[in-house]
Amino acid sequence: MIEQYSAAELIDAPVDRVWTLLADFGNKDVVKGFCRAVRVAGSGQGAIRTFELFEDAGGGAVSERIEQFDSERYYFSYRVFDSGPLPFVDYVGSIRLSLAGPARCVIIYHAEFMPLGDFPPALGLQMTQQNFKFLVARLRELSSK
């Protein structure tokens, strides 16, 4: 069964400032505290991003491919093709920024995945929600500088 997660959060920073952070797939400041390291091959659509996970997150690595990338629409989507130690497969996510006036924006996130084996769907949903909350917190902090 496919599980879905969607969320939206307001960020008190101009959309272009937030997009600059978000669209830099290898930005170590954005992922600081999320993983040990991030590597990127390529740019924009077709780029591959690999996260080296902390041991408490299962260790190993997770790799995703950017499937769509549109700077004019502040949008990208990705598909995880190597789920490493994660308890789900066929993970697809998308992020879009929307204007909320000249000095604010909204980050909109959608994801879907299939739980792996006997892992409970709630575990994948909890991890996805935590990852989104982490990303929003980092974007808020970095865009306020």
C-alpha cells in the first residue's frame, strides 16, 4: 500500500533567498545535523544526491535522483533509487515554494512511499515528517542570516 505525506510551512524570508538554499543540492549548511555528508553528481534535472547517514539513522547511504527541476516555478521532485537502511521503498518527493508576499514564502512538500516488508507505515510517515520539519528549521535559520 502506498503511503502519502503532505505539509506546508511558512518561512519568514523572500522566496528567492530560500530557493537559493534549497536548489543548492550539495549545500552542507542545509543538511548539517541531518547526515554525516552529502555528495552531488550533476546539477538540476538528472542530478544525483547521496546522503551518508549517521549511525543512529541506520548508517550507510541513501541516494536520490532529481526528476524535475524548475527554478522559475521554485519546484523540484526527486526519487530515491537506493534506500539504504530506510524502512520504505519507491520514495518520491516534491518541494515547491510559493510566494506569501514580498518577504515571506511557503514551502510545500509532498511525498509518497511504500513500507518495506513488515515495517509499520507509521514509521515511514514519522521519518518523513521529521525530515521535513528538520529542513524547514534549517531553511528558517539560514535564510534569516
